[in-house]
Amino acid sequence: MQAKEIKKQLRLLIEEASVIDPDLAKRLEEINRWVKDVKPGSLTAKRFVILFLQQMLQDAEVWLRLKSLPSEEEQQSALTALNPTLKYWYGYLFPTWLSENDPKFYIWRRKLMAGEFNQEDAKLIGSIANNIKTSGGTTVLRYVADLSMATDIIVSSTQESPLCIQLTSVSDEFSQEKFDDWENTLIFWAIDRGLFLSYNPRATDFVNQIVNILLSNSDNLIRGSYLKLNL
């Protein structure tokens, strides 16, 4: 989807959301004000802005289809039909983000537009997500989760309660401040359990080691736990 189409679709979704879900309409209007004066060519050149907008439009469309179902029972039934990580995203995290004030949203929007975000770990996270899928698990990757909720990847192995993960290559001895910020962010969003994993990118077979740790903890980490591990 090109920048011009994205802007048009954004305006249409704002109009639809204003009738169905005012929280979504308000958030989309924020995003519209952010991009409306950026020329299509300039917007297209901003890769991560476009990727975020595409994700946002997709999530907004899914959310409006859910909210348009005639009863709460049908909405819950539609959510239940999703895999565990998507159910967690659309059933809890996404609507929470729509309804709550996000203190980081303005900051990371500005960074995205200024080209100050490059997602250096995208290849690693993509490999992890593929390996988890091969192992029978499910994942969700969202810029909102990453930049507002300190969550690189949401993972589920077999349980209905997915796990929010932050990965860092900062060594364990230097990562305490980052861990504290991460834990506070999860508590702010009422995410009830999470895993903060420090890894060594030079270690042998570290991707498979990460995958095994994530899948194991998605099954076994108890609610109310914010676990810090060093690989």
C-alpha cells in the first residue's frame, strides 16, 4: 500500500471508527495529524513510518470488524477463534493501548519520522518468530508493543496466556537499568508476566537457545513474574 492509499484509508477508518469505537477514532486522528502534511513521496521514503501505518490500518480494520459484531457473545467467539497471541493482542493489549494515555507515543512517533529508529534486531526477531512457528507456537510482532510496551515479541507455546518478551544484547552486568525500565513499563500496561532475556550474539546456536527459553517460559512462568535471564 502506497502513502497516498494509506492516507485515504486512514481517513475512511477514522470516519467508520467515530461511529463504532471513539477510542480508535481518537488514536487514528492523532496518527492522521502526524502524517497529513507529509508529502506522499517523503512519506514513502520513511520505511518504518510506512510499516507502522500498515500495521495500524490492519489492526484498526480487524478491531472494527470485531466491534461491529452484533453482540458481546459473538465478539468473544470471534476472539476465541484466533490463536492465543492474536487473541491476547486484540482481546487485551490493543484495546488497552487505544483507551489509555500512552506516555511514549509522541516520543517514538517523532523518532520514527526523523529516521532515528532502525530496528537493528529485526532479522533476529524474525528468525525467532519463524522458529517458534516451526515448533508449533505462535507470535505477535507489533511496533506499538515494541516501542510503547517494551515488548519485542509476544510468544505462546501451548498455553492461552502468552508471554511478553524483551531481548537485549547488553550484557547482564550492564542491563539492570534497562530491566527496571522494562519492568515498570509492563506494570504500567498491566501486563501480568514477562521475560527479559540478555543474550550473546556471538554464542553458538544462540537463536535456538532463545527459542527454547521463550517457549518454556511461555508455558511455565507464573503470573506476576517479571523474570530476568542471561543466556
